[in-house]
Amino acid sequence: MADLSLEFCGIKFKHPIIIASLETTNSPEVIRECVDAGAAGMIVKTLTDIEDMARLTENSKYAILNEKNELIKGKVNKNYVFYSRSGYSSTALREWMPYLKELNKYAQDHGSHLIGSAGGKTVQSWVDICRTIEDCGLPMVELNFGCPHPAMMPGVHGGSMIGQEPDVAREVTARVCEAVKIPVVVKLTPDQSRVLDVARAVKEAGAAAVTATNRYTGFSVDIETGQPRLGGPAGIGGVWAKPLSLRWVHRIYTELGMPVTGSNGIYDHRDIVEFIMTGAPLVQVGSVLMLKGIKYLPSMISGLEEFMDKHGYPDIASMTGIASKRSVKDYGDQFRKPRMHSEITRDACKNPSCTICIQTCFYDALAQGVGKVDTLHANCIGCEMCTQTCPFGATGMHTTTEEARQVQSFFQIPPEVFEKGKFEKGFDRGIKLSKVKG
Ligand SMILES: Cc1cc2nc3c(=O)[nH]c(=O)nc-3n(C[C@H](O)[C@H](O)[C@H](O)COP(=O)(O)O)c2cc1C
């Protein structure tokens, strides 16, 4: 059986699935429920001294939408869109303190970990919250530089406002890292283009790891009423966000070589595997548990274990980052790969007049013949679209030989184009991009 345990920032986790900081970690009762369900760790709902962020949680609103942008009634499937507004923990830090100590012990007794999360009003309050978390015995703290809501609250400076400014993120991280000995993890915001700069800044400031990522800010409309949902902008997430989160996991893993925990877009064990293969060996599960209940967690753990056994991965390290390591470095790598072209298996094409393959070929490589679809190999660029739109699985890709490739490329650019001096006459240089047919 696969070994699911791993070490992250010097802490041993029994498996890679921890509970993200959100409503599922907002009370001692629910944290205990997470431990009992087998979570490897729980990040407490962000502890704060920002009153408005605590008040926001007491006024939380949710619009959970399906693929038609309608409110979900009942069954939640993988296409859900979680549109919501909530703040930080509504319970004051001093009230949390005895519970943090007790819950930390409860977690440890069950081979799990209680992790802190901070969101302060001033640089000093970030430091104070993190010190308190450490004093309560928690082994790790996450700095929430990713929350989308403070940016929309007048007078509040926190969350993604810090996470969008590398210098501010660096300063807060450095001050916290000077003040505590436990590993500091920074939760990043994807609501920007400088994610890598922020990750680099907090790494230089002493962060042990980053979390990629918190959620986006969105805007959603109920088209029946013409009203913005939840009255206006709000946080938004769901499995649709996963490839966007993975983009940052991939870049941080490959370019910064920094430990990453994955968040934003996990519904089941398949998503967890994707995060691990991209480079995040420890993952955080959030909104899906709000929608399905904590009892859903064990199915994710067993699903991961079954997947690893079935695919012969002995441990988490053997999966971590394998897809990122195999990724092209840039688009130029694509051009050096063998060329492919599409061919149709006549017997498999059950309805040659359905024409969906022809309609979805934008390179004129497929045409309606008599009682069959004709392939024009010379035009095929090997994009693979027809293999996915054909309902019969009748199209397949084949490697184009080097000889065929020489005459079959979609646009033939005459070799003299590349000779020095040919461009001097500008556009009137007699060069044509000719489409070669066979
Ligand atoms: C209702 C709600 C409340 C959240 N509250 C917090 C929070 O207090 N602190 C924090 O760091 N992240 C918070 N998050 C973000 C989650 O921790 C998590 O990063 C995000 O939901 C993406 O993961 P998911 O796709 O598994 O839901 C919240 C998310 C939701 C939906």
C-alpha cells in the first residue's frame, strides 16, 4: 500500500490533505470534527484584530451556482461556482487561546496538526497574532495575504492588498519571521499578475513556504432580475479555478524551488493528484467541505490512496512535481516535437454526414466526400481538435514523416525568405504564403 505521509517544512503529516482556513475551522466543534474525519491538519479561520473583518463573517452570504449560473438547489456537482462574502474569525483571539491549546493537543493525539492563520490590522498586530499562535503551541502559521474582501472594505488594510505589493508583503513577513520560530507560510492572492514577485519577496524575508492560492474577486449577475448577485463584487472559487492556481504552483515550484501548499479548486482526489504532480505535496481543501460536509473528507483520502496504488506510486515524493518537470520550458519547445496529422478510421465513422469534425476543423483538413469524410493531410496541422469533437472516436493522430512534413506544412515559406537582404524591398518582395495541397 502506498505511503501517504510526507514532511512539509519540517512537520510530518500523515497524508497530504489539510483543511483550509474557512468556516470549516471557525469553531472548536468543527475543528474536532475535522480531526475525527481524519484530516492531516486544519488551518484555523484567520485570527484577526480587524473588527470589520470579524463583523463581515457574521454577515456572510453565499450564492452557490451551477454551470447555468443558477443557484444550486440540492445536489452539488464538480461544476459548482462558490460566490461568497465572509471575513475572518468572528471570535476574538483571547477567547480562542484556551481552545487553541486544547485543540492542538487533541489534533496531536490523533496524528494531526492545528495550524494558525493570521490577518492583522498593523504590522505589529501581525506579529502579535503570530506570537500568540506560537505561544499556544501551534507548529506553523499561515499569513493570509490572499483574502479578496479587505480591498472592498473602506479603512481596512489587509489580505490581498498586502499580497499585491511585494515590498509590503516582504516587510510584514520579515517582521513575523523575526518574532517567531515556527515555520511561516504565506498565502498568496491570485488577484494580480505579480504572484511570483510576491512569492520571491516573502521567501527572501524568511517564509518557509507559500500557499498558492486564495480565491479571486468576482462579479456575478442574476439575468432573470438584472441584479448583481450578493449585491456586488465578492470572492469566487470552484474547480474552474484549479488550472489558474496550478499555473502559480508550477511557476513557484520550477522557478523558485520553494515549498508550496496547494489551494483553490479541489473537489476530489483527482484534483489533489493534479496539485501534487504540479509541485504542491500538501494540499488544502476548503469550500467543497462546506457544501458536502466534513464527512466527505475520508472519500478524498481513500481516493488518493487507491489512485496511488493503482498507478504504482509508492509515496508522495514519487508524484510531487512530476508534471512540472515534464513541462515545456516555453512554447518554442513545441516546435521541436514531431509533427502529427489526423486520419479517419472509416469503419468507426458511423455517420459521415454528421460533419462535426469538418465544422470544427479550422485548417480545411477535413471535407465532405461521397459517403465519407475526406482527410486532406497536407492541410492538417495536427491540432487534435477533431479527435475530441468526433462522437464516434473515428479520428486519430499519426506521426507525420519528416519527408511528408517538408511538403505538407500548412504554410510553405520559401527558403529564400530567410536569406539575408531579402526583406529590403519591404512587402513588395514577391514572397507568398502558399497553401500546399498534397
Ligand atoms: C466562505 C469562505 C471563507 C474563507 N475564509 C478564509 C479565511 O478566513 N482565511 C483564509 O486564509 N482563507 C479563507 N478562505 C479561502 C479558503 O481557505 C481557500 O483558500 C479557498 O476557498 C480556495 O480553496 P477551495 O477551492 O478548496 O475552496 C475562505 C473561503 C471561503 C469560500
